[in-house]
Amino acid sequence: MIDTHCHLTFPDFAEPSWPGGVGAVLAEAQRAGVTGCITISTTTRDARRALAVAHAHARVWCSAGVHPLYADDGPHEWEAMREVGTDPKCVAWGELGLDNHYDQPARQSQHAVLETQLTHLQAWKADGLEKPVILHCREAFADLIPILNRTTLDPAKFVFHCFTGEEADMRRVLDFGAHVSFTGVVTYRNAQAVRRAAQLVPADRIMVETDAPFLSPDPHRGERPCRPWMCSVTARRLAEIRGVAFESFHEQVNETTRRFFGVS
């Protein structure tokens, strides 16, 4: 399978922090059956770095966008974001969205950057440059979904990454029409609400990720960095939670990933 969301540009995966760098991380993942990764950008400058990593490795792709917690980390180079998006190795926009868990950046700043990105994405779509969109949504479902509903973007081309909400939040997401992706959080003992929500997702709208270097799954919780190979741990636990054989879950996740991101 493919780790649909990790951050290979983070210092955790660079030498000397990680001997062998990204190449060693990918080799380790390959041995665990994780055959590729999508490295997700957090700023427009990071998008260029992510694209460079993607070009350096055959089974790595990237995204381009500004994370809400980096809203104040400007100036944001929107033309650079578009330029990265024209490359075949860039398979998505994002991650973008809202984060109500932290006080900073201020809500006003997050909303301004989100609205600017959505405006650009709609304009680029009209020009023929359309990609799926990776959403960061932490404690912000009631705020974010109405904003997305006001755009011309297709709900089926959104994925709410690292879902950590409750059943009511999941119903909002599913009614909206988006996909959902789960990290190691779904394996944590105190994440009963996330597990209940995971059982609600239609089989063809679920994906798996690590969000590496964060959120290592049990029994590796607390280990830093989380690494792409651990996507396989989360996938097996998700199959158990949903009461399906791992083989069929694995096959469906791979098909959904291929269809959504165009990678396999």
C-alpha cells in the first residue's frame, strides 16, 4: 500500500538525524509492504522541497499547499504553488484547512489563507488544473465544511486527513461527500470515538496514512519519528476495527488510493 500522507521534508528524515536519509526510510517501508509515499507540503516553499524529494525517488509523490498552522509563515508564493502543481509528480493540493485546537495562528489569519487558497484552486480548476485536495481539520468541522460548500470544488475530491473527530463529525464529512484518512491515532486506547467513527466510512472512501514524523501507532506510540512503514500497522488495526479481512481491506484501500490520487 501507499502512505498517502507523510512529511519527508521534515528534519527528522534528513541526515544526520536519520542515517541514510529519505532513501533509508523508503527502503524500510518497502520491506513492510508500504511501496510508496505522498509527501505533503506545509508552505509554498516546502512545496518546492517536497517536489524535489518526489523527483529524487521513483515511488514518492507530493502535494502543494499551506497548512493552517503555517498561515503566518509568509509571504506565501501562490505562483510557486501553482508551478509545483503543474508537475506530474504533484498529485494533490494541500494540506489546507482550519485548526481550532491551538490559539495561534489567529482564526482570522487561518481563514484568510484558506480563502485565498480556495480562490486560487477554483481559478486553476477553471483553467484546467484540477487536483484532489488534502484537508487539515482539527476541531473545525462545523467551520470548514460550510466554507468548502460555497466553492465550485467537487466534494468527492476532498480528503479529510488524520481524522480525529467523533461520529457526529464523521456524519458531517460523509454527508458533504468527502473521503477520510486515518493515522495511528485510531489505534490509541483513548481514541474510542475515532474508532466508532471509522466504522461509519463507506469502504470506497477510506484511506490510510502516517502523518509521519508524528503519531506513531500502537504498539509504537511515543516513538519519534513515526515512519511510513507504520502505515501497515494502522491498516491492519483498521481492518480489525471494521470487522473485515485485511486482504480485502488492503485491496480496497489500494483501489481508492489509485482512484483518488492517480497513484498505485
